[in-house]
Amino acid sequence: MRVATWNVNSVRQRVPRLLPWLDERRPDVVCLQELKVTREAFTDLLGAELTARGYEFAVHGQAQWNGVAILSTVGLDDVQAGLPDEPGFPAPADDPEARAVSASCGGVRVHSVYVPNGRTPGSDHYRYKLAWLAALKAAVAAGPEAALVCGDMNVAPADADVFDPAAFVGQTHVTAPERAALAGLESVGLRDVVRDHWPDSRVFTYWDYRAGMFHQDRGMRIDLILASAPVAARVRAAWVDRKARKGTAPSDHAPVIVDLDEAPDGDIGPVVPPPSARPAKN
DNA sequence: ATGTCTGTAGTATACAGA
């Protein structure tokens, strides 16, 4: 099963890139962020094209900003828009921003998330970001054992995940509270599978449009695929599709792609029989 | 040096968010 996540920075603008990319990479499950359209507009734009390619889709959208989706060829069950007890901005929000959608796809609980940017450390928006990450952790902790959290985390997990750590001191995306909030997701069992597979490599997923940042590979790794233990154990490949950042009218983010081995039959993860069922040794 | 791209309002160009 191939799973991908991509912040498309307006799906309306990215249709000419998204459809050829689906045809080339053939992901079974796709998490999209920053749709910047309503569900109705998404369906009008892409419904027929996605259906023709065998995808079901779940969209949590809004006009103008945010918006997340999951596309799947391997089932799309128990769709949930938003997070339980999701904070809003400005708080309290009677109409939370469209930043999370989850569904069960091929036996895995998949979350497509667009974490708030945070803007400036110490700001209201920064506090909202930390509260939002706490709500995401709670949602994952309360969910099934087999889980994937995919999306734009708007946090660089470590200094190796930004092109120049000195340039980011005091900026959002790298502060200790943000990294602690991300580590909170690891404390409920999630693994950063791209970093696990490329422990010493320069790997970025986002490059500012300005000043030739992509050309100079001055980027950040803020789009992550986080997997719970039974899913992380199935990861066969994990990589950033930099080709999608090149060419005409790209998003400023590249897709992240993970290939999973088939799940073991019958259950997830290794099955340890009860002591009474174990053959006696010698 | 604040460089680009996006959506909105509204019809030319300014603003805000990232």
C-alpha cells in the first residue's frame, strides 16, 4: 500500500499538477492539505477525475483557507472531519478551521492534518498551534492501534530539518514548545518514518517560492508521515518526491511517499500466543 | 533587500496569509 501526503497550496491552482502526479505515482491513499476550497468546489473540480481513477474521497474544506482531504482506493470508512475538542482561532471557535480529517483505509486509521502555522512565538496563533497539536495527540491516543498521521505539521522536528538553524532561532517551526508538542505524538507511539529511513540525509519538503530557495535547496522538513508501531514496521520505502516541486506552477511543498508491506494476516503486528498455548521448551 | 504565490474584493490593484 502506497501512502502519500501533499500540501498542494490551493487545489484549484494545482489540478494540472495533481492529476498527472496521481497517474505517475499511483498512491493508494493520498492526504492533501491547503485545499483552499469548499467540499462542494473540490467535488466539482476533481470528483469525476478521481472517481475515474478509482478513488473515494473525504473532504473537510472551507472557502479561502485551510482544507484537508483523504483519497483512497483501499476503502474509506468512518470518516471524521475535525478533531474531538478541537481548539479554534480566534478562541472560542464555534466554527473551527478545516485542518483535520481522518478515515480508516485498508486497515489503518489515516489522519490528514494541516497544523496551524503559529506565525510568531508567543502570539495567540502560536498558543492555538500548541493547543491544536495537543488535541491531535489526544485523538491519536484514543484511536486504533494501526494509525498514520500525515500532513503539514508546520514544525521542523530537529535542527537538521532546516537549511540554516541559525537563521531560524526565535522563529516559529523550531521552538522548544513546538518540538515538544511534536514529540508528544511520538509519546503515543508514532514514528517519523522518513527520518527513520534517512537518519543522516538532508531531506526537505518545503521551499519558499522566493529567492530561488528550491534551486539552492534551502528548505525545511515540515511535512511528515508519522506511523504507529505496527504500521512503521511495514514501511518498505519513504521518500520526498522533489520532482513535483519542479516545473510549471508547483506547490511550495513536495509530496512525501511511503510504501507499506502487506499487513500480516489475521491481525496487526506480531502475535504472541498466551503462555498456555506455547509449546514447552525442550 | 521581505524577493513569490495564493484568495478575496472587485475590475486595478491592495491586502493578508504563508
